[in-house]
Amino acid sequence: MENKENSGFTVNVNSQGNFIAQTINIGGDVHISGSSAQVPTYTDEQVVRAITAICGDGRPLDAKRKWAAVHWYLRWAAGYPMNPHDFCERINALPLPEDLPYKCEYNNIRALSTLSFMNQDPRQMDKVKPSKADEPLFMQCREVVMALEQELKNVRH
């Protein structure tokens, strides 16, 4: 019997409007309209190490509501759930330290997760444009995203 490996699949979308998918987890190259974009994948251990490094008093992740910024980054950069409730469940399933001072809780991030700038890719931070009213929250989230991104780069090497 011949062993055939399926290396992927193709999704064709013929639409005049936008295509919105609830959840797609991708572990390799993504080809969109003939272009290719890398979607980094991180192990649970890498994510845990990065979150642990930035969480605590005097660190960027120093309030429960700032988990919204972790949600913002990981959903774009690592394929974590887009839905805040599902995201918190995914995070809480990770082997995070028991004494982590700030836990991911849906009720603490649900309002922030709906801010308009959260719909923009945080990996292109210079292009993200928050509304005037959202600027203070954006700056707090930006700090967390930048720290998380740096830590994830550190744990990959």
C-alpha cells in the first residue's frame, strides 16, 4: 500500500465582499491572492515563558484588563482564538504558574477586545490607528504587545 501524505488543502472563496472565518489554525505558509505570509507557531512552553516574563507588578502585563493586549497579539501572530471567551479558556489550559499575579478572565477583557484597533494587525503597529477616545487604552495595549513580541522572539532562539 502506497503512503500518500496530504500536505495541505486549498480554500477557494469567490466573493465580492469580505470572507470571515470563525477559526482557522494554520501551522505553515499562508497564501492569499498569490502572496505568502508567515504565521509563526509557538509551542505552549514558549507562550508560557513569554507571558510569565511580562506578567507582574512593574512589568507590562500588570493588570487583569491588559490580557486583552495578549489576546490581540496572539490571535494575529499565533492563531489563538478570536473570541475572547475561547481565548481565555485556551490560555487557562496552558501550564502557567499557579502564582501568576494576573489571570486571564473573560469578564476583564471582553469590553477591551471589542475596541476598533483590535481589528488591526498588531504586528504592523506603525499602521494601527486608534480613535482619539481609545488612545490611552491603545498605548497600554501597545506596551504589552511590544513586550510579548520581544519575549516570543527571545524564546524562539
